[in-house]
Amino acid sequence: MFKEIISSQSLEITAKPTSGRIPLGFKGAGIFCGIKKRRKDLALILSERPATAAGVFTTNVVQAAPVLICKEHLSERDTFRALIINSGNANACTGEQGYKDAFEMSSLIASELGLENNEIFVSSTGVIGETLPMDKISEGIKIIASEIFSTEKQEEEKMQEAAEAIMTTDTFSKTVSSTFLINGKEVTIYGMAKGSGMIHPNMATMLGFILTDATIEKKLLQSMLKNATNKTFNRIIVDGDTSTNDMVLALANGASSAEIIAETHEHYIFENELFALLKKLSLDIVRDGEGATKLIEITVDGAGSIEDAEKIGRTIALSPLVKTAIHGEDANWGRIIAAAGYSGIKFDPAQFEIFINGIKILGSNYSVELSIEESNKTLEPHYIYLTIKIGNGNYSATCWTCDFSEEYVKINGSYRS
Amino acid sequence: MFKEIISSQSLEITAKPTSGRIPLGFKGAGIFCGIKKRRKDLALILSERPATAAGVFTTNVVQAAPVLICKEHLSERDTFRALIINSGNANACTGEQGYKDAFEMSSLIASELGLENNEIFVSSTGVIGETLPMDKISEGIKIIASEIFSTEKQEEEKMQEAAEAIMTTDTFSKTVSSTFLINGKEVTIYGMAKGSGMIHPNMATMLGFILTDATIEKKLLQSMLKNATNKTFNRIIVDGDTSTNDMVLALANGASSAEIIAETHEHYIFENELFALLKKLSLDIVRDGEGATKLIEITVDGAGSIEDAEKIGRTIALSPLVKTAIHGEDANWGRIIAAAGYSGIKFDPAQFEIFINGIKILGSNYSVELSIEESNKTLEPHYIYLTIKIGNGNYSATCWTCDFSEEYVKINGSYRS
């Protein structure tokens, strides 16, 4: 039996990100090149040595040009050197021209840095349906290729600028790093991310870039990234909309000389650190939802399989009725049990139990021991731990969402016009 | 090739219901018995002669006691006589006691009317998780059993009172009737409904009761009701939440002496009338969504199957991002194509076309011929016909939803507290 172990304390993260330590052998830069009106819109991340890579991409049928390019490059070779990312324009639904532009972005930066075209990953986020302003981007690429070697700023500061350049409607940049020992050698993992489709779906892409100085074989890196993404980025549920551009990329350049070998104790340590890091980035994305006033962790326990538990959790997390009730601090358990009931997973409703922040608001056989007022009080905190117990088995899964406020509708209804 | 033919004009229905003609041999009554604070809360519908019946019930795993009782009665016999319905309390998540109470409701009215217990259908709608006030209900049942034979009011008026007694948060009662000729004999179908889970999910049940004086064999009535429900009540998508109490029941008592025989021309006529009637009730439910300012008809054309078309339409109809954009009159086609893209149905995005109220806002190969301002203008009417064309085949499906306003969140966040 496998149970996910997720510390509840970890929800209580600080609002400001920790930029933290950068893994050995990586450089970053972020500049303004004119795609957006004012703010930074072009980022470059470079590994000084060849790095293995892994990628997890959107499952949307409509895939933006940079997603296609990244998948091709990932399948063509084993080592990579750089990521070029623009914000302000998603290069999605742009047809043939979009594909050419994404290819040109990687070619331009490759030629500036003296690399092969397919050693580069390309990523875009921003408005859908408009072609990239390639004149501005090619000018920007020349500048950023020199900026990345500049010694006027600390490397940490430059990497932080890269993290800012991938933002769209995010209100704060999301970065995190973790340093730990592998066989007595220091290993660092660093991650940056930008927000998902909660607010401005035209600028809704969820991007994550993970860098480490460990040595990790490509297949192992792919399996670890996929596992961790499935339990973190893929478990944050804001409005259920999946973007055309979502991607999480990881680079491992081995500069620390610590090696992660599959099925060893070190593999387990590294995977746990990676999971914690992606979880931190995921929760930062949920917390940055405009209009969100509460962060909700939903754990479904007692399911027949992890998939069942996830499906029930996801259905509850997507229910506008549950999300508005939590926003209004109304511990309306009828909405929760009804949402679970249409998840498609069969269970005995008489065994259903609901806990909010550790307090049982519904027991089995529909027993309610708290008054409505007492139940509602459990929803006062900003961090809501909602635990559902069903009687089907021993599996559980956790997902995260935020509440649904009037602000969300206001912002989304008047975004472009 | 089967294509659904749905007249677009039919969206433009009047706000006030037409109570219309009651089929021969049916009586109704609606009274106040004290479950709610003030308004009518108990309804009775009686057929003077045995009627065949059909039912379509919620697919939620959590099924309220009256749903279980109705299913049992429906399977136990071929003819039925009455429906007893209360509002204000759903008798859902009430365990053993709830089942006993629902059974008692049918027994009480059966004994008042001199009928068998299983000739009665029982239906409840209202708050989840509280047991029925059986003292008030048994008093009410005595009163309504005499009220239904009272001649002080017109039959039409009494049936209208029944329609009012099944309302919860509905702002108007929803009734419709249609009279037409079958083999030279007048046949009437009458329907009443109450709203679905768009606003107050504790009072969110969608109920529909259909009465006709045609003679229809039980199996044929079931198949017609199921087909019509699948294309009407099951295609209205407000927030995706499916209640524990949803049901649509039909009674056919043969009082008109016109018989509908399977696979005849008359069968086709009757089925078409039934579909139109259920569609009218469905649209009334969508239009009654508090906070809703626009009624949206989504037709997906060019799909490989009706199921595929429906799945894409349903995903678009459920996307908060699409619904808030339409609310804000922002013809944000990126949101529509992205929602279609995560429906799970594969298609070639370059062949995707979008029409709003007949105007093409997105052509194939992502061609956009209108300015943003011109596109947005297409969303000004209250009735939005959104047509999506994909290039997979010749099948289409239509569903209905409403826009998503700040009001929705405001009402749902402060419902109980």
C-alpha cells in the first residue's frame, strides 16, 4: 500500500519567495525587449556544460508551437544547454508561422551562444492567436546573450530577473531552491514557475523550470519529473482550464559531481526534495490567484485507489458551489458530498466523513454533531485543510485549490475589452 | 447520418410561463403545510385513471430517499395514480429515517386517496441533511387530499398552484403545455419543472413532471422520456453540479383515447412535441439562474459522433473562463479553443471555426477577419448562439448554459450563513 505523505504545515508558506542558491554551472538573465509594454519579457537560462533534460507538457489537443519544438528537441538528443523564454505572447494558435518563429527563436539564440539549435528549449506565454514580434525578439536575443555573461550583477540577481521575465499576470515571482547532501556532496535544486489559468487564460500558461547540478541519467530525470509533476503541478486545480502552452522542464548538468542512480537511497532523497520543491511552487501559483482569499488542501482518504481518490478530490476542487461556499465560510457539507457523488466513483454515502481543519463536521450515517455556526467557524482560517473519508479502501490523494470570489468573475469578464 | 434539428428561434422565449391546458383526467393541487416559512411547499398530482409512467433519475452516487422509492415503485408495477412532492427539504443524506419518511409520505397519501402505496411517486427538494418534518407533512397530506377534489377553483389554477409548490429558489414557476392531433384526436402534453443547481445547491434539485392524456405503453414512454431528457434537461449546464434528488417523471393516462404506437408516424409526432416541451422547460431553468444575464446556446458541428460533439460543447459550457468572458462581452476565442482542446476529443485546431450569432469570429488556419471591437459586438445580445465547427465528421450536438456573473458568487458564498 502506497500512501502519499504530505505535511500539512507546508501550506503555511510565506508570501515572498526565497530566491535562494543557484545550482553550480547555471546562469540566468531577464530583460525587457518590447513584447510587453513595460515589464521584463525575455528570459535566458544557460548551463555551462551539457545537461540531461526532462519535460512534461500540456495534454491539450491544441499545442502551441514552442511545445512542439521542445518535444522534438527532447526526443532528438540526450544533452541540452539553454532555455529561451518570452512572456507577453504565447505563440499559440499561430499555425505554420508560429512554428517557424519558435524554430527561429531557438536558432537565433543557438547561433549567438555557438550551440546547436536542438540544444535549446523554447517557451512562450502570453496572449493566444497573435504571431510573435520577431524583430523585437531577435534584437532582444542579441542583448540577452551578452547580458547572461555580464559580471555587473550577482548571479542570484540575474536568475531572479529571469524569473521575473517569465511572469504574466503573476503578482510575485515564484522561485525556490534546496541544497542537501548526496553521498557527502552538496547538491542544489532550483525552480522557477509562473501562474496557471486562474485569472487571465490568454496569459494563463503554467510554466516551471527546474535546474540541478546533480548528475542524472535522462530517463531517470524524466521519471522523477513526471512523478513529482503528477502529484504537484497536476494537482493544483483552479478553474480546470488547461492551457495550450503548459510545460515543466528540468535540466541536470552534473556540475556538483554528485550522481543520482536509480533505485538507490540517493534516488529517494532527491525525489523527495524535488517533490517538496515542486509542491512549494505549485502552492505559490494557487496563492497568487487574484481574488483568492483562501488556499484549500483537499485530501481524500479511504479510496480504493489513488486514481479514485484523485478523481473525487478533483471534482470537489472544481465545484463552483463548494468553492463559493468556502469563500463565504459556509461549511455546507451537502455541497461536498453531492460533488463527490457525481465524481463517477462509487462509494457508500453513509460512510462519508468530512473534516475541516481537523474538526469533524460530518460523521458516518450523516451524523452532525456541530451546530451550523460551529461548523462555519472551522472555515475562518486562510488555510483550509479539507479531509474527506470514504470507506472503499486504503488509498488517498491530495490536491489544492483556492476559493472562488466575486473578484475572479470581475477580472475575467473585463480582461480584454 | 443523424443531425439534431433545433430551431434557434426557440431560445427567445417569453419570461412568463404559459400555464396552458391540462391533459384530460389529471388534477393538481398545491398548498402550504409549514416546511418552508411562508410559500407553498406541498404538491399533489392525481390521475383519475391508472396511467403508465416513466422516470429518469439522478446519476449521483448519493441518491435521496424519494429517488430510491420512485425507482422501486416504477419497477414494481405498470400503472400509477399520483405524485406527491414537497419543497423546502430534500430528504437527502438522511439515512434509514429518510427512507422510512419517504415511504410514509407515499403510504399516507395512498391511504387518503384509497390507492396502493406503490401507485404513488414521491419527490422532495430543498435542504440536504435534515429529516422531514413528518408531523407537518402528514397534516398537509390530509388537507391536500381534499383540496385536490375542491371545485372552488379552476383545474388550471389548482395545477398552477402545484407548480408553485415545487419551487425552491426559482423566481418564476415553469409550466408549459402543448395540444396537437393524433389520428384526428386531440392530445395534450403538460409539463412543470423547477430549477437546477445553479444557485442554491442545497435547494438545487432539478425536477420535471410531464403529464399526457395519450395512451402510451410503459416501455415506449420510458424510451421517449429518456431520449428527450438526454437532449434537453441533460444538456443544460450551469455549474456542472448534479443533485442528489434530480428526477423527471412522466405519466400517460390514455384519457384522450389517442394511442401512440412505437415506430409509427404518431410516435414521431409525439416525440417531437415532447422534445420541444422539455426544451422549453430546460431553457426556462437556465434563464432563471440568479445572476445570469445571457442565455448561451452552444452547437458543436463537424464532430465524429454526437457524443464527441456533446463532450466538446459540455466542456466549453463548463469553462468559467468562457462564461466570464461572455458575461463581459469579450469574444475571447482563445478561451473557447483552449476549452475545446482539453475536452479529451482530438481534432485539428487549424480547422477550428467559431461563429457568434451567425458571425464568423475565427476561421480555419486561425484566421481572424474582425477587429476585437467588432468581435465583441457580436456578444451584446442577451441570447448568444455560439457555433463551433471542427473537421472530424458530420455529427453535431447542442447544449445550453448561462454566463457567469459576480452575482452568482455573491449569492452562493452567503447562502446559509
